[in-house]
Amino acid sequence: MQYLDFSALEHNALYFKGLLGNSKLCAVIKNDAYGHGIVHVARYLNNIVDCFAVGSVFEAKQIDFVDKDILILIPPCASDMKLAINSGYVLIVDSFETFKIVKNVCDELDKTVRIHIKIDSGMSRLGFGSKDIGKLVCLLENSPRIIVEGVYSHFYGENALDCDKQFQEFMPCCRAIEQFLGKRLIKHISNSGGALLSNKYHLDMARIGLGLYGYGNENLRAVKTVTANVVAVKEIGAGSVVGYGAKFVAAANCKIAVVDVGYAQGFARALVGTSVEVNGIKCKVLAVCMAMIIVEVDNVDVNVGDSVKLLGAGINISNDTVSIYELLCNLH
């Protein structure tokens, strides 16, 4: 079961508004707002943030009620491109192939479109390289229906060394495009981590995703709390096997609780060894099955039906294998 605290969402958004100062706050609500519900999140943030970023035209249509720009972060296919342009969404152009589709659709519809140019500053995902800028600006010169409003990239790293490396790759591309167009563009590269790391990365806008949902530093509040219920409590003896594969064998007599959540509900098997909260006490996960986990509950007063906190304030079960992003999107 999950509970969403939208007052925490507002708190986090206002925290980033204060942190960013004069830079715009773009709320990233792709993939159902990281599992928090795209429609509800958009409603709560509409009067706080400056714009929204989503992953698809389908997501953009879900939040058509907002009165802010909607930036689609993944280039739509040709059929969806028509709907996106007719709807007035802001699109990204990440390659010459995407540019061609956008231009052809604009010409066919006899409409203009606002775009942000994606630069690959080192993540090797989407975006133009620095060597592509000359050809790109020549195409822009002959494409009056394509209105460039922004240029952006995305940090892959979490430390200043990695971020600086990308920043130094990104900024000359921005300057070259701005110089050609003869106007200032909305420049953005920061995700939540970059925005928290240094204000030099804030530029004109920052795209805040994970931080909105409560992760990144101690000033933020977890929006989502996920719980499950105890379905059995038992005493086991030394040498007892717990879970599949005999990967855990009790070294001594102990008490265990079986909880009704498993990898089918997003509690990955790689989370064995992490701790969940049982009646206010952190307890180690001994095994994960499809629809159940087994938790050591020695010295805990626990009964069938008790609630177990899996994620939320004070409990973050992410580890080197399972990221907090995956948990927010999948654990329910």
C-alpha cells in the first residue's frame, strides 16, 4: 500500500525554487511522475513551477490542464509528432533524423514549433555532438518554422569532477548556437543532483525530478510511503533455511515475520540484506520471494496484521544494485 504526502511535494518544490533563485524550475514528471501519479503531481505543482517535462505525447495530453509549457524529453514518432505540434508542446531535437521529421511535419501542417536542442555532453544517450553544430545551424537557417527556445544536456555524474567535464563540453555548444541565432536561449543541464551540487550549473533553468519526490539532501521530505502487512510470525531454530536456494541459514534460534510484498510488487531480490521498519524498529530482510519477504524480527513486538514500512521518511532500501529511482517507479 502506498501513501502520498503532497504537502511534502510542495515543500520540496518550494525548496528548489529558493535554491534556484532567478533560474527556472522545470518539474520532471515523466513515467507517471516517478510513480507518484502524473496528474496529481501536475495539479499540485502548477502554481509553483515554471514548466513541466514529460516523456511522451501521451503524458503531455494527460496534463493538458496546466497553464505552463510542457517539454517532451523523448522525440515522438512521426504520427505523434503531428499531435504534439498541433497541441503546442515544446519538443526536443536530438539528431538530424529528428530534425528532418520535425521540419517535414511543420511544413505539412504549415505550423511552427518551439524546440530545445539536445547536446550529448558525455552520456552517449541522445543529443548532437560538438562536431555537429556547424551542420545543425545551417539547417536551422533554412527552417523558419522551427523556433529554437532552448539548448540543454544531462549530467550522468554525481560529483563536481564529472559535472565540470560535461559542463565544459556543453557551454561552447550553447555559445555557438546562440551566436548564430543572435539571441539568448534557455540553457539547462542540471538535474536534481547538479542543482544541489553547485549554483554554477543552474544556468537559466534546472530540470528537477528526484528532488521533488524527497531525495537528495536532508532538507527534502519523502513524498511516497510504501507499506505492507505482516501475514505470519514464527520462531525458527538454528540451521533452519529461510527462503529460496538456502542462501540464508539461521545461525541461532530467531524470530521471523513474513510480509506480503515481493518482487512482483517491485521489491527486488537484490534487496536482501536491506532493512525495513517494523513497529518503529529497523529489521533485516533475509529473503525475497515473488509476493513475500521474510524479515528477522528478534526483540520486536510484532503480530499478524502489523504494518511494515518499506520506503518513506527514515527508510530508503536502495543499494548499489537497486536505485531509489527504480524503487519509486516500481515499488507499490
